[in-house]
Amino acid sequence: AKKSTAWESDADHVMRAAMSKLFRDEPDVRTLIKLKAIYEILETVTDRCEDVANIIEGIIVENA
């Protein structure tokens, strides 16, 4: 789970950088809104992956 936490943290950094670039560089409001929604979905996916990794780790520890 330590690796998954590190990956999720890396994903958070990438997300913040992408959002910053999006709001700084995207002139079209419609595109900005669409991309922002996609980025937020990707952030949720990475959060859920970390949750799954933690659950799997718990199962492994329980059954070791």
C-alpha cells in the first residue's frame, strides 16, 4: 500500500499541475469545463485505486 499511496500522491501532483495549466492556457470555456470534468474523474479513479490497494493489503495481512 505504500507504493499505491506514493502513486496516488504523484497523481495528485500531476492533477494539480494539469489543472493549473488548463486554467492558465485554455482559452475556450467549453473545452476547459469538459477537460476539468475529465481530470476530476481521473482523480477519483486514482483515489479508488488506492482504496482497493489498501483493501487488498488488509486481506493479505489478515490471511498471512
